[in-house]
Amino acid sequence: MLLGREVQYLFFLLLFVLASFYGRAQSSPSVHSEIDTTFIKIGEQIKYTITVETDSTDLVFFPEGQTFSPLETVEAFVTDTTRKKNRLTLQKIYALTQFDSGVYTIPPQRIAINEKPFFTDSVKINVATVPVDTLTQKMYDIKSLIPVEKSYSRLWKVLLIILLGLLLVGGLLYWFVFRKKPLTEEEKEALLPPYDRALLELKRLENSKYLIQDEYKRYYSELTDIVRSYLEEDVHVTALESTTNQLIDKLEMLKDAGELKLEDDTIHQFKRILQTADLVKFAKSKPPTSTAEQDRKSIEEIVIKTKEALPEPTEEELMQQQEYQEELARKKYRKKIVIAVAATVALLLISAVSAVSYYGFNQVKDTVLGHPTKELLDGEWVSSSYGYPPISLETPKVLIRQDIPLPAEAREDIKEQHNFIYTSSIGLFTVATSSTSFTELAEPDFEKSIEQLLKNFEDQGAKNIITKQEEFTTTTGVTGIKTYGSGKFAVPDSKELVRGKYIILSFGGKGFQQQILLSWLDNDSYAEQIVARILRSVEVKTEA
């Protein structure tokens, strides 16, 4: 019995060990990839499939973006998920393509499972050109160049942005500077004549709660300030800074001089109120409420009598007041102009500093003042084919056909020649193409043709020409010779020599030759960018 129990125990232990091993084996993820074909034509798509088998609790991250370079990712399909018990099978399909012929290798793709990397195998793909039957395909002559009207769409965009900026600045200046803003109550009150303003302030003092709240000091302080301010503005005496006795003396002097027709009782009553106010403010005296109210009424009567006692202003005084008001209006207008000019200058300075900080001084200067090759670089470029065999390239301007008569000694060897050129006399920038067909199917003599081009430079006045040579390959894989260097070149219609650079690209085969010439000023960064863009776009189609 004991033996049977031990056997049973060992049997269950073995099952547990096997189950644990099986569980570990199942929990280990697996990754593999496949493609539906390894041979496509240009522009066709292949399907690249990645399959991952893993636990349902694992986090799986598939490749995203252009990770299949040199092939291009056209579309990444939604991940297909299949569950079987606690296992998941994830399948991700990518549509890939390539638009240039050749042999390409899809690099290993990284799949992250629980942040642990797994990699697929690399795969080679053959991309073949599309065959063209030139025997049955009808051929046509090359069409002549069609003049294209210059597009000003980008210029209009720039002008529109500038116009919107000016409108915004003008709107802000109008709203905050030139607009007649509605006056506040305080501003309206300040514009009132001194007499009307004094009566209004006395009425407000009557409705105040100073006497109810037992604030006699504040009550009498405002009462005397109102009448003193009125006297200073309308009677033109220094009332605010004068003591009670000094102010009364000034009023009596004006009365004696006949400039203020006030009765003696009015002046004595005014003196009594000022003395009461001094006792309240400095001796903390507290008169009866009825006395305080009566003093306010008395001050109101004094203001009215003072206004009536003032002589009528002469015509000269009225003219002076009018001139004074006009001068104030002119000062106010000049202040608005100064604010507007300062705001505009500040905006321009901020814009200029920001632009220089972001783009650089030369870039901003050339944009504002203009630069011949920068205008070419920023303009609307043209992609076209020139001559036969055709030379395709992208240029800032359309190249113009040049009919150059062949020398007598070259007519027997050259069957046909097509020349196109664009040159900028201001920026001394030139791009030209030449396609030549020979009468015999012989290989072209590149060295001789390059020497002839360099000799043409010298005949035009160029000096100290430095020449280097290397192989050049187009984007489609056609190889040629790149001759480049620098020298001093003659300025058109001048004896001046300037430092410049040049590039000559030469291609060809049996019976034909293609050449591209570029020349530009040295230290012209915009011209360097133009040349680099042209070189990236060069494509030559050779004869069969």
C-alpha cells in the first residue's frame, strides 16, 4: 500500500514537472516574417508579414513609420489577432514599394515584447524596370517649349501677410490711441467748469454719511478743499496752500482793488466757516450737526456770490483761453502721434530682432533688400527635359533654346545638337545643357569636349582656372564624369574679374554625348543651395 502511494506521488510529481516545462515552453514568444514575392516591377507593392506568437498578457510593439527603408511603407494594416487558450497569434501586414530599379535589402525589423527586442531576418528584393517596346510603340518628336506665365501666388501670400500685419497694428493703434473712448464719470466731472464742479461736489457732500458716522474732520476737510479749489481755479488766488488769515487777506485785497465785488458780510461769514473747520481739524472740536449742515449751505452761497462777483472776461482773455484749449488739443494729438510712432518702431524692432535671431542677419537682409540668387532659390522651380537624348533636371527658371551654328569642321561628325541655357547677369549664375548626336556610333571624347569648354572660359577672359574630376552618379544610377573647380571669371560688359565656381557634368555612349554646365559666384550660399538642388534632380536618358 505504501509502495503504491509512493508511485502515485512520483507520478503526480512527474506530471507537475512536465506541466511546468510545458508552461515555460508555451510562454516563450516566437517571431517570424515572410514576404509574398522577392521580385517586383517599379511601383508594384509587396506584402511583408510579421507573425508573433506570445502569451495573452504580453505587450507587443510592431515597427512604425519608414523602418523598411530603402523600401517605402505605403500602408500598415490593422493587426490581426487570434486567441487560443492563453496564447495569442498577432499578425501585422505592411504594403511596401520602390520607384527605382535595383536590388534592395529590407533591414531586420525590431519587435518589442515586454520591452525585450526581437528581430526579423533581412530580405533582398529585386525591383525591375518596366519593359518598353520601342519597335511597336509609336514615337513622336519632342515638343517645343511652351512659355509659362510667371506665378505670383507666393508673392501674393507674402503681401497678404504683410497687409494683415499692418491692419492689425493699425487696428490696435486706433483702438488704444486714436479712438475717442467714452469718458468715465470722473473724466466728465473733471471737464466741467470750476463753478459747476464745485456745486456738484457740494451736493455730493450733502448726500454723504460723514455727519451720520460722526466723521466731522473729513466733512470739514472736503468742504474747505472744495471752496479753496474753486477759488484757486476761478478767482486765481493760491488758496490751497494759504492759511485761513492769508486767504481772507487775499480776498480783501481783491475786493479793495475792484477785481472781486464781494460784500464784507460774505467775507466774514467765509472766515468764520474756515475757523470752525480749523478747530474741527486741529482741535478736535465737534460743532452741532445743524451747524455743520448750515456751514455747507453757506459755502454754497459763497461760491455762487463769488461767481457773480467776478468781472466778465474780456475778449482778449476769451481768446487766450481758446488758444490755450487749442494748444492743449495739439499737445494731446502730438502725444498720440508719438505713441503711435513709438509703437510702430517697437513692433518693427521686435520683428527685426526676432527674425535676425531665428533666420540670421544675412538671410533677413537679403530678404528685405533683395538678392538675385536668393530670389531664384525661393521662386517657383521648373522640372523639364531638354534636347535629345533628353536631359531632365529641375531649375529655378526655364532654360531657353539656343541655336548655335556648328563650325565647318564639326558638321561631318555631329548629326544634331540641342543647346539650352539660362543665365543671370546680376548674380552671375548660369545653367546650360547640351545634347549632341554623332553621325557615327563612336564613344564620345569627354576630355576633348571638357577642354573645349574650359578654353571657352579662357577666351571670355577667365583666369587661374582650377580643375578637378570625379565620378558622378544620377539618382537612377547612370554614371558620368563631374569636372569642377574655381577661377576668376569675367563680368559681362566689364573688364572686372570675380571669383567663381563651375561644374561640368558629362554623360554619353555610342553615338551621343550629354553635358550640363553650372557656374556661380564664390561665397554665394544661395547659389550653392541652387546647385545642390539641381544636381539632385539630374536625370539623363540614353539612346537604346
